[in-house]
Amino acid sequence: MSKIAYDPVKDKFARIVKNSRRLRRFFYFLLDLFFLRSWHIRRILKKRGEDFEKFGDWKLLDAGSGFGQYDRFILETFQNVTIHSVDIKKEYLEDSKHYFKDEIIKGRITFNEADLLTFSENEIFEFAICIDVLEHIEDDRLAIENISRSLKRDGIFLMHSPSHYSEEDAAEDDTFVGEHARTGYSKADIEKKLMEADLLPIDTHYTYGKWGRRAWILSVKWPMIAFTRIGLLAAIPLLLYYPLVIPFCLVMNTADLYTKNRKGNGIYAVARKI
């Protein structure tokens, strides 16, 4: 069984866009367009963030900020938030420092290298997000506990990860992601781990259900397999491929966003610190 290697492909794109603000913004646009998880996460962030925004200044932890696409969305959506972004990859952090330099000067966001297994802050954040990170960490319980410890009482934690249903894809050729420590989470599994860390689940939902999974296959899986096999040369045929499939993918992503999926290849959980 072959594997999709997401990290090498992501690193290639990161090197292309790192020195151009326009290319990076376009890259963010593509991430938000193609990755259904972004549709769900931005929707939840807007809804939950408004509860803190109306009371003035508040702090958010981005635990595993990656390219910083959610940081950009949060800063553009809320005026009273201050973001503390951490990641284990130095090159991603340096790129983000360059792109967000104006917001850093204004004191709206910071970027620091940190390992979630040793991360230590005590009750300073109202909100914490951890998007598609926990599946990469062997000792995910410790990572969740450290994030929980950083939240104030009644603070909100939002995570997203592949679900255990993605194991069905892992049994197929070219679909298993080599960088993952586990296939994914079930509702019972992630809720148990959250409660063990003093986080009370208030909304757990499967993403990439019937329609979202089909959109993912067309817009992400097959193109990623192409990039894995032939590198950036895959961009040439994809310029012809994407205009044909994107309208259908957008409709299917929208359907996933408003469907109560009984099962799905992704899962998000929203929890409150108790």
C-alpha cells in the first residue's frame, strides 16, 4: 500500500509562496476553498468567537498554526483578539512572521516554537484551537492536557482531526497518510480524552460525510496523489482538471456543511473548560 505524503507537498508550496504576500494570500484562498475542514472551522470560529468579542479583549491559542490561514481569518474577523500561535516547525513560523509582520508590530499576534508535549501556560487563554494536529502526536492525551491547562475557566477548545472512519480509506491504495500517528478519532474516543483533561464536550460532529468525502476525493485526494508521484509538474494537467470539477465540489462541500453526518472521515469537537 502506498501513502500520500502531505508534508513534502506542503513544504514545496510553502517555499513557493514564502516571499510573496500575494502568492501567500492566494494560497490561503485555495486552502479555504478546497479543504472542507476550513469551511467547518471558520463557521465555528465566527460563531464561538463572537461570544468573547462582545466583551472586549480576549486571547486565543493556535496550537499548531501551520501556514497561519486560521490566524489570518481570526484577525480579519475579530478586532479585540490577540493570538498566540505556536508550531514545532521553525520554517513555517519564520514564514508567518514575515507575512504577519504588521500585525506582530501592532501586538495582535505572536509566533513561537513550541512542542505541545512540553507546552506550559496556565489559564491565560479564552479560546484554543488545534486543527489537524493531534493525529500526528503519539501522546495526544498529554497534548490535550497541556492545551486545557492554558485555558481559563469556561474557555473554549476547538479541534479537528481525521475520524476513525478514515480507516476505510486507509485500506485503499494511495490514501493512507504517512505522517499520522493514528488513523483518527471516534466521537467516544475524543470526548473521553477531552473529559479526562477537564474539557466538557458541547458539540462533536463528523465532517467529510457522504458528500464531503466525494468532494475531497475529487479536489484533494487525486491531486495529492499526482503531486506525490510526479511533483509540481502535476500542476499542469490540474489547470485543466480543476475548472471541470470545482463547481461540483463546492456544491458537495456546502451539502456537508449543513448535513448532520452519521459518519464521516473527519471529526471536530468543541469543548468548554470546567
